[in-house]
Amino acid sequence: SDTIPCLLSPWSEWSDCSVTCGKGMRTRQRMLKSAAELGDCNEELEQAEKCMLPECPIDCELTEWSQWSECNTSCGKGHMIRTRMIKIEPQFGGAACPETVQRTKCRVRKCLRGAGMEKRRWKEAR
């Protein structure tokens, strides 16, 4: 028996890429026009191919804050700092890194002024 050639519609337009950034896939289809009972049709009805869009943005990533440092003075007003490290630098327009160092005030105890000490000693000596 004579096999009847497949009657196929033209390919559709390629679909949009399956992702909004980075690597994805896109597809296109066509339809079988002839009735299936007229013969087996082995033509492919769908095609897929890779598509590549601009790289996805990568946001900055940081480690946890360190512990606060010791106060930098042994008496009176001083400051302590804490730090964190950048784990991932931002790329392709991702979110920038926030601050990696913070300072805060600290006060250990009142400083005894040298002059006051001298006066007190002098008083005791009299």
C-alpha cells in the first residue's frame, strides 16, 4: 500500500526563553495536518534548543558579624568595633555590599586625672 506523506503545518515561532536571565531552553511546535489513519508519521512535532540571556544578578553575601572587640581604652571613653567579611562579591548588577565595620562607644571606668592625684598626695604629705 502506498504510504501517504505527512502533511505538516509550518513550525511555530520559537517560544520565549524559559528563564529571565542566564541559561534556559526554548521550543517550537508544528501540527500534523493529515489524518493519523492515513499512515504513520514519524516527523518530529516539537524541537527544543538552548537559549542564553544576560547573566543573572548575584547579590553581595556577607559572613555573620564578629564579636565586639575590647574597648580600646583602659579608662574613660573609647570605642569598640566589630567586622564581617564579604563571602560573595556582587556581580551583574546584584545588590551592593553593606557596611563591613561597625563602631560603638564604650566606657570602661572614669579616668583618675593625674593632677588630682598629685594634689591629694601633697595634701596627705602635709
